[in-house]
Amino acid sequence: MRLVFQPRIDLSTGRCVGAEALLRWDHPALGSVSPGEFVPVIEHSPHAQAMTAFVLDRALAQAHRWQEDGHGLVMSVNVSAANLHEAAFSSSVEATLRRHGLAPERLELEVTESAIMQDAEQARRQLDALAAADIRLAIDDFGTGYSSLAYLQNIPAHVVKIDQSFVRNLGNGEREQSLVRSMISLSHDLGYRVVAEGVETAAVADQLTAMACDEAQGYHFARPLEIGSFTTWLREHKQGSQHGA
Ligand code: C2E
Ligand code: MG
Ligand code: MG
């Protein structure tokens, strides 16, 4: 298994401010297997905790290398419901940060609404401990779970990532646009920074910018990239945005 990295763009400056680490599995017979298929299987096995530990270790090692090269990025890592039930999860994340010499603000953990709601009490304790350690938290796939807004309001998260199913339909019509506009303003009212996932066209990026969405991620900017391609992309993108605006 290996990681690829997808850039995250600040819509007001056009700069790359972060990267999301995404797992890839190249099976000798099946070819490249999508994490949508194998991650849920691992999550329901005893290996869920080891999977996250592996991703965290590799992703933070890479974040440190990019930082040494002058690219200070926030690294986003997806975590599973099982991690929120690990009593020592937050202290093991802190230990991994220390091992790689990274400040906690350099890491953002992405948790889905459904992972939080599986055992809300226990998840809440873990999230509080992570937030107390200055680790940033993002609610992933926002809008697809059945979480209660009253509950989300009390989650110590910093970021809401609007699910791509809403973003992809943005061009379609007034109703779709109102929905996303409301999600952004609601999230802002609750004090969250808002990231749109699955931005595939310049038109959608422009619409989101007009709606005051803070950041975006998607094929329009870059697909998930191998380490070498990401480094090249970063250099070119930095030059591009300097020559641009
Ligand atoms: P996610 O965390 O919501 O990740 C975003 C997914 O959207 C990624 O799919 C990414 O490749 C894809 N994507 C990004 N931009 C676009 C776009 O413009 N259009 C479209 N159609 N798709 C876009 P990917 O890499 O296949 O991962 C799928 C899911 O698998 C992730 O959704 C996440 O839930 C899970 N996953 C991936 N890596 C990990 C991991 O290391 N740990 C855990 N626990 N889950 C992971
Ligand atoms: Mg994610
Ligand atoms: Mg997502």
C-alpha cells in the first residue's frame, strides 16, 4: 500500500495550503483497487488501527520533507471510527508528530459524521483530547451523514468539508446552489472553515469563491498525485500563482 497526495487550495489567494493523504493499493492480480472498496473492509477488521498508524507515519514523514524544502503544508489524514474508540489514540498521534518533528497545527484529521455518531460519547472524548493537543479536526463528507446539527455544533472541529455530491451538481440549478450556499453560511456561523471537495471545473471554483467558500480540492486543481509529481506540481503552481495575481 502506498499514499498519494491531493492539493488543497485557498480560494482567496489561489495558493496550495495543504494536502490530503489518500491510500492506494496495487494488487498483483486485481490491479489498482479503490480505497472506496478496501478501506471499509479493513475498517471492519482488527487492522483498522494499524492502517491509520501506517498512513499517519508516512504522511507526516512526507510533510516534514516538504517543510524542509520550504513548502509548509497542513497534512490531512483520514481516520476511522475505530480510531475514535482507541483510548490512547490522541497520545499516539502526538507521539508520531514528535517523532517527525512536526508542530500539531501541521496535521488535520478528517472524521466523518457517521464515525462520530457511532459512539458519540467516546468519540467526543477522543476529539476533545486531539483538539486540546492543537491538532486540527475536519468533518469529512459533510451533508451525507444523518448527524444532528445540534450535536455537530459542539464538536471541537475547525473545518467542514462539503461532500462532493453537492459540489458536483453545483452548475445544475438554483436549488443546488442555494443548498451549498446555505451549507457554507451555516458552517461559517458555527465558526468552521469550509472546504469544498470534488471541484472539477473552473466554473464551479468561481461559484464557490463567490459564495465565500474558503478552500477547495478537486480534479480542476489537481488529482491525487504521487510524491514526485506533487513536488513538481507545487513548484510550478507556486510560480504560476506568483506570476498570476
Ligand atoms: P475522502 O476522504 O472523501 O477523499 C476524497 C475522495 O475524492 C478521494 O477518493 C479523491 O481521489 C476523490 N476526489 C478528489 N477530487 C475529486 C474530483 O474532483 N472528482 C471526483 N469525482 N473525485 C475526486 P479516493 O482516493 O478514491 O478515496 C475514497 C475514500 O476512501 C476517501 O474519501 C476516504 O473516505 C477513504 N480513504 C482514502 N484513504 C484513506 C485512509 O488513508 N484512511 C481512511 N480511513 N480512509 C481513507
Ligand atoms: Mg477525506
Ligand atoms: Mg470526503
